[in-house]
Amino acid sequence: MKKAILGRKLGMTQIFNESGKVIPVTVIEAGPCVVVQKKTVEKDGYSAIQVGFDDIREKLVNKPLKGHFTKAGVPLKRVVKEFKLENAGEYELGQEIKADVFAEGDKVDVSGVSKGKGFQGTIRRWNAQRGPMSHGSKFHRAVGSMGASSDPSRTFKNKRMPGHMGNKNITVLNLQVAKVIPEKNIILIKGGVPGPNKSFVAIRNTVKA
């Protein structure tokens, strides 16, 4: 059965398994989420559910979204995301999805927005080599050659250059659920996941299993 949930990354810690080995884990506050909308093949051409997470004050929600939540009869939510699930028809409007939808040992994919690093040069952004650091070289951390000068007299597309680094949608595949604490809506995932602390992430069954 396909499963998915929204959550908030709280940070990293470590736990010990039965043999005493240390396991680094990311702590995620997963849910409770609520089903805001159902997409059907007959009406929309595909089957999916729209899920909302994290309660929000009314003054922070615009009128279209407020009407969307009111129509579904659910509380106002800060984050809304759609999941295409094979068993989407089994869900009902207003149904809660909690952390216990996943179990210890499940393999999952976690999606989030990576940390923004601002404007960076080619050395940090693309791991380029620097120039000689001797006093008279005058070439230390510059970009270097841009390509041929006379033909074609332009820089090729996708040339690795300085620019905005990070702040992109990233999905880490095939992570393992180390532990689930249902009473606290906590999922511990082995390893790191994208994004800074307090950022929102989406957890779903891995596509590699």
C-alpha cells in the first residue's frame, strides 16, 4: 500500500539499536495531516489526494484557500501538498493521517527544500580548482576560461558559473525509518534529509523498493 505524510524537520540526534550501535537519525514531526481534497479519474483524469499540515491563523490565509478548506470542512492549514497514491480512493475528506502510517524498517523517500547558500563562486558551487596562490599569479579564485573566443564566439549553455546555490527541491531516496513514536507524532529517519531545521518535508514510500 502506498503511503505518504507531511512533516516538519526538527533536527538530528542519535539513538542506540539493540546491539548498542549508534544510529544517526533525523527527527521529523510527522502529522497529524488531514485530507483536504480527493482527485478522481472521472473528474480530474488521475487519482490523488491533497493533504494539509500545520494549523494556521485565519488572518494568514487568503480567501481562495480559506474557501478551499471550508468546502472540505477541515481546519485551516499552512502547507498543502498532493500525493498520487494507488489507493487514493480509500481516503475520505477530513480523514487524519498520523505518524503511525509508517513503521520501523520502512524504506522512504524524503523531499524538501535545501538550505540556501546565497550567491557563490565556482569553487564552492561546482568544486572547481583554484589558481596558483603565489603572490604574482593574480589568478586565485576566478572563473577561468569561458570557452573558445572566435568560434562560436559565445559561452555554451549549461556552463558551470557563479550563481545562486542551494534553495532547491531535493529528494533523498531509499532512507530507512529507524523508529516511530505515534503518541508524539514523531518519525526518526536514519541519516540526513534536505532542508534546515523547522522546514517542511514530504515523506512517501520509496520508488526503489
